[in-house]
Amino acid sequence: MSKEQLARIDALLRQPHPEGERSPEELRAGFRALMAQMVVPGDVRTTQTTLGGRPALHVEPDSGARPGTILYFHGGGFVFGSPETALSLTAQLVSRTGFDSYSVDYRLAPEHPFPAGLQDNLRAYRALLDSGLDPTALAFAGDSAGGGFSVTTALAARDAGLPLPAAMVLSSPGLDATRTGESMTTKEGIDPIFTRAAVERTGAMYLAGQDPAQPLLSPAVHADLTGFPPMLIQVGTNEILLDDSTRLAARAQRAGVDVILDITADAPHVFQAFAGGPLDEADRALDRAALFLTQHVRPA
């Protein structure tokens, strides 16, 4: 059944898009339509709030949260996406862990290129710490570009002298703006979502002419991960960004960081979004992510 599910998801993601390059607004509308099809668990509640001066979505279990908070960074190539498009992912983690979650509506490129979104996410983390939340009670999580932001926000926090969170969960993270991973070539055509041209186009909107060869843009290639908390990296084999994950895991290992590299065969980019029925692998991956979080997020 699992192979059949993966084949159906692959076919869904390969449905043709309109001809020609789409504007940022068209990309955002298409992504909203795709993510609106994902399953959101019914045992959570959401509240609009602000965090670090930016709008944010607070997600809590209906039955009341246990001690522990997830700061979630949504995906979308730094150009599209929002806390609402990521709700299926944040709600699944909240439902499985019993923690609450905040998802930040960080500024997007091309209107707000690097480092605007990173600055928003760092302010959100600082706001949680300033509220009295102990870092042992907090984890970072994110998908795609948001997985990249989990790493770069931690780098920026460490450089600012802030304590780091207790754990990090990265789902198909985007970690290399230099686009030098071998999978950028070997997985072209196998990946049902991305092409090199597509990620280079949105990447250029975020870079706005800046050199990608720096830790806050390409941590898989240039970051020093010394002192990082335990990390779980989940990725599918059918991704041109696969080597972003494998190289970050290798850097983490060399830096003495506890790291789990969790690779799912034949799965596409951020396959966890298809949890709740469409894809068994998505539910199993989120179960592993929830177990990892509950093992490491232990408030002092």
C-alpha cells in the first residue's frame, strides 16, 4: 500500500503548472491551494498572536499543553508560505507531542530579501526567552526553507550570545544557497516538485545579489555547528535537496553534535505534510519526530 501511496503523491505533485515563470503572488497562491489539501488534526486549537513584532500562529492541544514549546519555521523557498500553510505540520507535531507551538509569519523575498526573515525569526526566539521560557523547554522545527531557518536562527542566536534550544527537527531543509550538492543533478527529474532552475530563481530573490557562500545562507557547506543541540534531519530520496541534509549531518557529526539522519526511500520533498491518511510514511516520520522531541525537550 505504501508504494501505491507514494506513486499517487508523486503523480499529484507532477500535475502541470501554468506555462512560463510565475510571479511571487502566483507562486504564493498556488502553494496556498496545495497546502489547503493537507490534513489538520482536529484535536488542536489555533490563536493569532504576535511574536518579536511579527504576526504568529499559536497552536495548542485541545486538552491542554504539557510543558514544552516548538518554535516552527514554515517552508516556501523564502518567497511564499505562511504559518497557515504550515498548519498541517505544526498541528501534527502538537497533536503528537502535547507541546504548544508558535509559527512566525516572517517577511518574504523578493520584497524583503536576506537577512529580513532571519532577523524576524531571531527576534521571535528572543521574545520567547524574554518571556521567561527556559531553552530546555523549547525546540526549533521547520520544513524546507524553514528547516534552513532553524539552523541559521540557531547560528545567529549563538553569535548573539543567546542559549540554544534543547533540540531541532528539520524536514527536507534547504541549507545550501550555493547549490553545489550532487543531488541537484542526480535527482533532477526524479524530484516531482523542484528543478534546479526553479530553486535558483527563488533563491536569487532571497539572495538579492549577496554571496551565497556564507554560513547564514549555506550552513551545509560553511557553518560551524559547534555547540548545537541534538538534531533530527528527515529527508526523502526523491529530492534535489537531499545532499543539503546529508552534508549538514556530516558537519554536525564532525562538530560533535548528536545527529540523526532519517532518510525515507522514494519520498518527495516535505513528505510529512501528507500525514493523516494519504501517506503512511508521513505519519511514521512524524511519530519519530515527536518521540525525538519528547526525549529532548525536558524543562528544567
